[in-house]
Amino acid sequence: MTSLVLTLTETLRYRGAIGQWAWVLHRISGIGVVLFVTLHIIDTSWAVFYPDLYVKAIAVYQTPLFTIGEFILVACVVYHAINGVRIGILDNNPRWWRHQQRAAWIVLAITAIILVPVFILMFGHVVNFYNDPERQILPLAFVIESQLPFAVGIVLAFVAGILVSGIHGVIAPASSQVAAGSRPQGSRLERFWWSYMRLSGLLIVPLVFGHLAMMHVIQGVFDITARDYITVGTTLANQSGTAVEFVANRWNLLIGGVAVWRLYDFALLALVVIHGFNGLRYVLTDYTAKNMLLRRGMMYTCVLGAVVLLVVGSLALIGTIDQTAIEMAQEAMAKLHP
């Protein structure tokens, strides 16, 4: 906790160069994306397992609070992706390190160039949605209440990680006596993760940008529940106007007998979850380095979180969304917006 407070205070006092702010923005944007990915994977799995809950989740996304959050999310994703490419390029070319400052400014410029037209197109979806007199927006109290289970779940995940860390310390006390702030030098595993973060980051960029383009620009979160609207990436219309049928249209599309969007989303799931939670591990262990119980607990929390999301997301992707699920979604929509 002391190191976290010191980081915050020194960051605000820092007068040196843009490099410090690029480091801070990369971490903040990364944490924001990880939190959303956690929420998004669980919510999307409900399209398969709990159609009525998925209807409520999308209705919550279509509220002013989450509309603002959507713009922030897209900004975080774009900046984190572009800056990650900068980090990867410079890390693999040490002779270019002297260009760090210029590269950081270039990242900001590219981010702005991408975000300006993207935000304009996204804002068009927002205006059309909120100008529709038939649209019913959920009250803020309902939106906040709906997110409480996720907040509780995150807290419990950290508690579980610390408990497992404590059990680890009892079972293997010898390994717990290693200096809390020490790190293995030249660890093969850490070298692997260093390489993985850079390679996976490059692979993620086109996948994530494609997903953002489809779900936030071309169609947008507001059109997911538009009746008779062609589902992006398919030729199928969302006849029921439910988010469940939207997901079904994408995942059930076969091209040459291959469920292309299931494979696409599975690639996103695997790469983003592992990349994101390993990055979160770096951040959390940095601020708990002096306390072995907490440091190891943060590691366990990240591992458990990644495993849970991979399992839940994979089960949803291989699951089936049938007509019954769509009918359940219609009933849920009727109750939500009578």
C-alpha cells in the first residue's frame, strides 16, 4: 500500500517528461480493459446459460452511465494497443530507446487520429438511440445495483487469492522465506511471459480493433436490440430484437462448415484474458512486493481469475443458443420494458 501511495504522489509531482505519463496511462488503461473484459465475458456467457440475465445486462449497457463508460473503454483500448506496439518495438530495438519521448508523442497522435472519427460515428449511434421516443432507459439506481454482484465477486476473488497464499505459506514455509521483494534473476518462466506479452499484444491488436469496429462503430451496442436489424458480420436479421438472438446469429453462422465468429471470439478470449491478467499480475505484484503473503495472493488472484474466465468463456462458445433461449429473452425484455 505504501508503494502504491508513493507511486500516486510522485506521479502527480513528476515534472520530467512524457515517459512517466505514458507508463501511468498504459497501466491505467490496461486495468480498465481487464475490468471490462471480466464483466463482458461473464455477461456474454449469459446469452447461453441465462438469457434473461443477458437481456438485463445489455439494457444496463444502454444507459447513460455505461454510454460514457463505452467511450472511455474504446479510448483505453486504442491507447493501450498503440502504446503496447511502441513498447514492443523499442524493447526489441534497444538502440531506438533514445527516441522514447518522440515515440510516446507519436502514440498520442495516432490515438487521437483514430479516436476522432470513431467517436463521431459512435456518437451518431448514441444520438439516434436517445432520440427514439419509444426507448425506455433503466433508472440509475437499477444500473448501480446490477453491478454490485460483480464488485462483490472481485473482492471475493482477492480474498480467495490471499487465503490460498496463506495456505501455500503453511504448506511450503521454506519457499515463503524468500525475500519478499526479491525476483528470480533470469527466470525462464518470466522470460517466457515477457516474450508472450509482446507477441500476444501484436496478435491482439487486429482482433480487438476488428471487434471494436463491429460492436461499437459499425453496429454499436444500441443496435444489438434493434428489431429486424442485420447482425453485423452476417446476413441474418435479428427478428426478435433481442441481444440473445444477436449473439446466436453470429455464433451460429457457418462459412464452409466453420463457425468463423466462434473461432474469432475464442482467439480473442484466449489471447486477451491471458495477456490482460498477466499484465494485471505485473501491476499488483509491484505494489505488494514487500509483503510475500499479499504478493503471492495477487498472483493467485490473477491465475484464478484467468482460469475462471477462460472456462466460462469457452463453455459459452461451445454452447448452443436455441429458439427457446430467444423466447426466454423476449419474455425478459417484455418484463424489463412493460
